[in-house]
Amino acid sequence: MSISGTIDSAVDRARELTCDTFQIFTRNPRGWKYKKLKTAEVEEFRRKLVLDDLGPAVAHMPYLPNLSSPKKAIYNRSVKSLSAELNRCDVLGLQYLVTHLGSHMGAGQDLGLERITGAINGAVAENPSDVMLLLENTAGTRNSMGSSFEDLKRILARIDERRRVAICFDTAHAYAAGYDLNSPRGVEETLARFNSALGFGILKVIHLNDSKFGLGSGRDRHEHIGMGYIGEKGFRAFLNHEAVRNLPLIMETPIDERRNEVGDLKRVRELLG
């Protein structure tokens, strides 16, 4: 949901679309600078959340931070940004903050692991609250961190405050990374692998997106629900799986002449039955 105008307007937009839950950026996602949250807007945001019984409300980290960067200046700036976002989520009463895990930029997985876990441990320690940080699986692009369930497990094993960190599962990213979600059998096998590596208890939010490119493509491009390579058969099986069915489902699908967010929302509800 857009926060254009005032941040509490996002709640109004979610309600108008008949959403049950929604996700926002708490600020401009394409820049480093941001303004302090205004007290009146914060109070109105929190009031509307309770009034409309919407939730859990989810925030997403901006795009520029790279929590796995080997470059000191970028890394320090990224950690500072993560800490600030955790604080903003606490102020707004948001339950979850989703973060990408970044790229080691060719410096290697070991350094990337050291960087990302150091960033998470530091930012979480600086912000004692009930806000949970959700690690989002990645699409398997070159030098990226966290594209496999085993990678996520290694990261989680080095987290100090485990109760504060969990997983956001992105369907398009998983498919691009080589996890088949195109058929009932593929969905069952993929989710069984997730459960074996991580356990369903750590899964808190789903990013529900179809993929513009094929299985194992390593390309992070989202498509309308059922119009991409995962397809309606895959989504019907995925959405009705007992491990997923009752979780918050956040769509990050395109808006174009073929379909808008209302159309995708309607199709998901139809597939859910």
C-alpha cells in the first residue's frame, strides 16, 4: 500500500481494497534519507489499525541497504538503516519488518554470512521491542545471500535473539531459485524441504507472487497470480496447503492493462475457495 499523503492513508487504501492485511514502506524505498515520523500521523495510523481490525501490518526495508556488503561505508549505512526501520515499526505498531539479505558482491558466502548476521544482531540489540524481523528468501541471483533454505538456516543459527527473527517466504523468489511450485507434487516437496530445514513454526508471512521466468532462472521478476510460470494449478495447491493457508499473504504483483491489485486479490480468494 502506498503511504502517499500521510502514512495513515495506507490503512484507508487497504480497507478500500477489502484487504485483511497489508504491507508498506515506512518511507521512500529508493533513497537513504527519510523524515521523522509525525506524532499525529503515527497516532492516526495506530488508531485506524485497531478500528479496521487490519493485520498483521507488515513493513518492508528500503531497496538501497545491502546487509551483506563487503564495502564498509555501504555496510555501516545499511545497518543504521535497518536499526532505524525497526524503531519506526515499533513506533507505528507494526508486527513485522521484512528484509532482503543482500549481496556479498563476489567476496564470498562466508563474508556475506558474517556481515548479515552481524547486522541483524546489532540492529535487533539496539531496538528491544516485539517487532519481528523477517528474512526473505532470494531468487538466486549472482552473489545473493539466502536463496536456499539451508542458507537461511545457517543465518538463523548465528542469530542471538531467535525469538525476534523469522522467515518471509516469497513464492516467485523460491521458484526462480529452483524450488518447484508449479504442481501439487512440487508444492508438497518444496514445503516439505522447507519444514525439514527450518520448520513451519518460523514461517510468518508469505509474499505471494507469480514468476515471469522459468524454474531456476535466478531472475527476480514478479507476475500476476496465475499468469506466470507458477500458474493457477501451483497457486491453488500452495494456497490450500495447511502450512500456508492461514498465514498473512502479501502480493507484490504488477499493475498494468491486464490486471490490477483488485483483480489479483479476487483471483487469490477464488483459488483459496
